[in-house]
Amino acid sequence: MLQYKVVELGDVTDETIEEALNGLTAQGWKFDTLQFAMRDSSRRPAMAFVIFTKEVD
């Protein structure tokens, strides 16, 4: 069975993305997708969602 984990990042920087990726992959999770939520008035993302998967029995 495939299990999913979603990490919401309210502060979207290279450091917070790296922290999420490195922290959860070290725990055995596999990176799946990175989605950005944009604001209309800015070119920077307002939030990011990092999605991981893991096979469980």
C-alpha cells in the first residue's frame, strides 16, 4: 500500500524546501511532487506543498 505525506511550507525559500526534502527522505520517504500556490500580486509563491510517498505493508 502506498502512503502519502504532505508538508505545507508557509515560508517558501530554498532553505525551507531543502530542509523538508532532506529531513523526510532521511526518514525513508520518497519525494513525489512540489506544488506552489501563487499570489496574483507577486511573483513569489505564497505557499508550497511538498508531497512524499512511502510503501507500507
